[in-house]
Amino acid sequence: MPEDRATDIASRGIDPVSAARRLAGLVVRSPVRELPWLERLLGVPVFAKLEMQQHTGSFKYRGALNAVLAGPPKPIIAASAGNHGLAVAEVARRLGRPANICIPATASPLKREHILATGAGLIEHGNSLEDAADRAMQLAAEQDLLYLSPYNDPHVVAGAATIALEMLEDCPEITTLVAPVGGGGLISGLALGARAAGASVQVFGCEPERYQSVSASLNAGRIVRVVHQPTIADGLAVNLEAGSITYPLVRRFVRAMVSLTEEELAAATLALLVHESLLVEPAGAAAVAACLRLSEQGLLGGPVGIPLCGGNLQHAALARIQRYPYADPRLIRLLELRGRTVNDVPVSRTLSMRHTVTTPLPEPDDTLADMREQLASWTRRLTSVQADLEEYEQYCAKAGVLVDHGVIAKLHGNCADARERIAAMQGVLTPADSDENALPAAEMVLRYAANVTASSRAALEWCSPSYAQATVSQFFDIGAQESPGVNYERYQNLACHEVEDQMREVLGLSPEHHAVIATSSGMAAYALIEAFLLRQRLLPGSTVLMAPYIYFEASEQLHSLPSVTCVQTSSYDVQDLLEEVRRHRPRCVFADPIANTAEQRLIDIPALVQGLARVADVPITVVIDGTMVSGALPADLLSPAGHVEVLYYESCSKYLQLGMDAAMAGVVAVPATLRPAFDRLRRNTGGILYRQSAHLFPGYSQAYFRQRMRRICGNAASVAVELTAREDVRAVARVVHPACPGHPDHGIAARMPYVGGCVTFAFHEVGANHREQLDALIEDMLHRARRCGLHLTKGVSFGFNTPRVSAAASMSESEPAFLRLYAGNRGGEQVRLLAQVAGDALASAQAWRTVTLSS
């Protein structure tokens, strides 16, 4: 007989739609739960239908109820290894029908007890379901009873089919179904239910390696019997009845069968308990292990649907599963018995929420209000430290842990002193106060308060705190107690996490799509990116394309890599850079928005990334150091189109620390999916922002930070414009700031919210660029600043509140020094004085050099 004809005959009377109508409101519409931990292993989404929450703890209730409602009103008899019998017994109880259940002597004691609790009769016969079924059919024939097979019944199969109808209604994207197979009733029902729903799905089955009755029959081309062997998945220990209606259905609709070892069946059960807190018996959990097998064989497409079809697990079996000597590396990874790999770590995310800023921002030029807000924020932190000290002392007293009360009293005193100094300074910083020296005085108090805050916590905390103890204290944060996550500080610490959350908000990044990783310095941030590139992106022989300028230490590191080819371009123009990309086909591109040179050339980074998205036909990673224009680049830069990936980093010792310069720090921003890999690399390289440095980090909002940046960069532009207007200054040097109309990249600067706080000078006379001549000029500037009350310091770097001047070296020892003037975060009078002092010193230096040379 042709197979299609046989299938039609076998499926006659199996009506999933009628069964669904019949069972509506009488069965539990079990929920569907996504399993992200399994998706990380398989690479495709997995949806589990929780049928162990069905009446009687398994999917069998659907088929039993449908068969009884559709059948004649006779007394009932059934054969079962447990779940089918329990379902029939409960249906009979609810409908007031007498029922006897035949079970093998090997059936689960738990299921036996549950059957008896319904009031049904129990008949034990034989050592297998096959024996019990033979006895039940014999009694049905002799006593004219309604015999309900666990699988060989059209109405039972139709009841199982309603699972697929519900599942595909809830998750229509499912393209693959994987199910356990005993007698084939469930998998046949799923296949027919999917057809009734009009879905095109692939169906795969799985069975115990010790009981491959369906696979043996399929291989033989006819129903054959296998030797009975005990299996942990006792619900699947079934030999098909002769003439079973499920055999042709499985042959027609099931694409492949996989056999599972006892270890795999046990691991699948334990995995659901470990990852989902779901208690599922091995027969019901088998599809979890089958998905792993199918994925390894390259057969598993997705999304995948699996039924967790039974939850009646005896405690002795559960104990055995927990003690199982797991040795298979795949299953050890599934159960995380040796920790997680990078790919197994779920990507942390926070949903973006709209919120309203209720705290009014200071006026753009109100530096006093800025300082008052910072002092207030440190007052709040000091108060929090004191509260934590009190709680720590109380906890230790109740737990019987030793405490040096004198040390805690001293720490309380330090915090109280810092708060008093802040309060006194707050009274001085009033709008009516015209003393410019109040600002640097307040900054000293602020730094003192920050260090008291950090040191008060560090005095009692441990880098690897204890999370339980007898008598001896080796912790400060009470949250560490009984915590499973406590480890070395370089793994993670709460203070670092708080800085990361703040930096993500300041940079305007979405918590859903971007990850921010805090590091111990700006170069540690670069080193973290380099470590990632070497392990995940670059191959031996890969090309790295560099803009004409990137930070000299990063350049040195790249050029020292023996396995890659570094190509440095000569043009800052985006079109020229794109042409170099076409020519060299690099795997990575490094580009800084502003060159830290006397010329301060700009690269239009958004245009570069957009251009790469158009021209790149293979994956390409762009690395951006945004330190010079902190937070000025658009947030969507990290979510480019096409083959482009963007990794962003900054030094937090500059602008992002609000000029405090209390500790080194750095930040890396990457797509959220890369968070586990970067966390693991940061842990292994020790590049984390350590707790004490994190406690020194100031707190502020994005709006506060950007207003401060606009003020600083506006000051620099004002100084540059004023100096450019002086003929005596122009005679000495070209004044450089990207916001000045004469700058070659002025158009790019105009599209940015702000563009750097430094003014540089390109001296006309080459000899004026030697460090000795520049140091002499700086000394003259400091002398003039002292006479007129201008705040000015000499030193490298930028980002501070006080203006700073230095003889900067852009490319280490390979380039001449140049004069760099950082404008600082000061009010109008100080900015005016800064331009005057700088201009007078420059003009005087030219006059002095002219006299000297003529002599």
C-alpha cells in the first residue's frame, strides 16, 4: 500500500481541531517559556511548553480526557508506566467513571501513589509496559471495558495535537519541533497539530539509547520489538503495539530520530532545574539533550519548540540525577559544573527609560553653581559612608564578629570633618562672592572629601572579601555575606559597576544595545581593546589601517605586534581614508576625532563610519579614542550598519573626572553582545577600575557634563579668537583651534556639539619649538599670571578646572614639542586674563628672540 494512503488511513479519526474544541476550558493552557541559556549553546531560540504544569503533571491528561469524552460511556481500563494511567484515573474521577489502571511492577512509586489517590483501581502486571498493556487489553475484551492506549488511539493522539495548536498560536515563528518518543503518540500529535495549524515545521524525535523501539522499527521497515532494559526515562520505555497508528505517522512526518544516553537524559533534567527551577522528569526533559545532539549534527534550525511533557519525578530519582558522575564535556558545559565560557554568559541589559531631569542646571557660565553641586554630591556620599559604618558595626555585633570600635569612630570623625569643611565652603561660594580664589579653594576641599570617602571604605574592605566567617572580620560591604558572587576585586566590584552605569548615561548610550566597561586607565582601556582584537578579530597577516595620528602609546603598541601589518595613512580626509580601505582591505581601522598635535586636525568620524558601511564587503572593526572630545560623538555611532563594528574608548582621567584627577581611569564602550568577552578579558588582564579609584570618581549627569564641556571648549575658542586678532601674536605663531574659521576642518567642528578645550600654537620659527625655548616661554606666562591673579598651572594633560600650559609632545620622541594651552573651566574674567597673559608672553618672546639674534 502506498505510504500516503497508509498515512491517511492511520490518521483517520485524528482531528486536532475537534479535540481543541472539546478540551477548551477543561485543560490547562500551559505557558510557553523561552530558554535563553539553551539558545546560547545552540545559536537558535528555544521555546518550551510547560506541560508538566498540566493536570496530573503531564501532557497525557489531554489525550485521556479527549478519548473518554469522545468514547462510549463504559468503565475504563488503561495501561501505563505512570503518567497516562494517572491522567486516565483523574479523568475518571472528575467524570465519575470507574477505572482500573494496569502498571508494570517497575513503575515509579510516586506515580503509583498518585493513581491510588484518585480512587482508581491499580493492577500490577509484568515488568514492562508491554506486559501491562497486554493484560489491560485482555481484561477490556473479557469485561467489555473502554481500553485507552497511551498512544495507539486516535483521540489520544488528537489530544496531544492540541499542544502544537497552542504552541504555534503563541509562538508562530517556530520552525522546528523536537519531542521525546515512547509509543509515538506525542510526536505524531505534534506533527498533525502543526499541519492543522497550517505551519511548515520540521519534526525530530528522541528516545533512550536503552529503548530504541521506534528507531528499530523505522530501520526494519516494520514494527519490531526491542529487549526491555531499565532507563531513567521510564516513561519512554515502550514497545510499539502491532498495528500501532503512530508508526506510519512517525515514518511520514519525523525527519530524524536521535538516541540519548542515560547521562544525557539525567543532564537534561538537571539543566532545567539549574537554569529554570523547573522539575521535569527525564522522559519529559529529553528534548533538551536532543537539541544539543541535533545542533552538533547540523540538523537544528530555529526557532525551536520543545514540550516539557511531564513533571512526576520521584525524589530518589532526583537525588540520583544530582549525584550522577557527569563526564561528557558538552553536558558539563550545559550544567555549568566548571563555570561558564564567555559565550555562555548572558548579556546584561537595562531597558532605556525616558525620564525628566528635575534638578535645574546652572547657567552656562556659572562655575560657582557647578562647584556647589559637586560639593553637595560628596556630602551625600559621606553621609552614605557613615550610614554604612553604623550598619557594619551593628551587623558584626549581632553576628559575633570582632570589630575595632576605635577605628570606626576615627572613620566617622574623618567623614564628619569633611562634611563640616564642605558646609563652610558652601557658605563662601555665593553668587555675590567676587573672590576668584574661592573656586580652587573649594576644589581642594572637594578632593579632600573624595579621598576621605574612598579611604573610609578601603580601611575596612578586602580585595577578596570573606562571605562567611567565625569571629574574624574580613569584609566591609555587608552585601558580600552569603553571596555566591563574591570573588577577587578584579573580577567585578559594585563601585566599578556604578561608574559604568554613570558613564553609559553620560555618553548617551542605550543600556539595551551598548555595554560600558570601566578600566584602571585610558591605556588599560586601549589594552583591553587590543586584547580583544588579537583574540577575536585579527589573524596572522591581518592589516590594521591607522589615521595619520592616533595616540602615540597606542601607535607604539600596534606597530610592535609582529603578527599584523600596520599601514599609516597621510590624509585626514574621509574619502582618502575610504580609498585606503579599498586598497589595503584592513581588518581594523584606528582613528581619533582630533589629533593631539599642534595642527589639531579633525576626522569626520560619523562620515567615516557611514562610508565604511557602504564600501566594506567583509567585517571591519573601527577603534575610536574619543578622549580629546569627550562625549561629543553621536551615540548611534556604536550601532553602524553593514559589516562595520565600532569599539570606543576614552581616558577618564581627563574630562570625565571633572578635572579632579584624583585617580587614573578609563572607559570602553562596545556593542552589548560583546560584554561577556570584554568582562572576561578585563578579569584576566587585571585592567578593571579598582574599588578605591571608583570611589574617587565624581557623580554627575549627562546634561551637567555636556554643559561643562561646552563651557571649557567655548573658553578655548574665545581665547583662540582673541589671540588670532592680535597682530603681534600672529607674527610669532599661528593660533590653532578647530572652531576658528581659518582651521582646515572648521566645517567638521561646526557639526559637533563642542570640539576640544586646548589652544595650540604653530610657531613660524622652527627653532622656537624646542622644549627649552617653550619652557622659558611658559615661565614668563606663569610670572605674568601671578602678577594679575590669573589661575594657571604648568603640566601635561587637560580636562581640569584650572587652565594649564605645557610643552606637549604629540608623538613621543619622534616629533618636536609644541605649546599647548588648556583653557580650563573658569568664568569670563579669568578667560579674558588667560588670553591677555598668553598673548603678551608670546609677543614678548618674539621681541626677546629678535634682540638676542641681532646681538
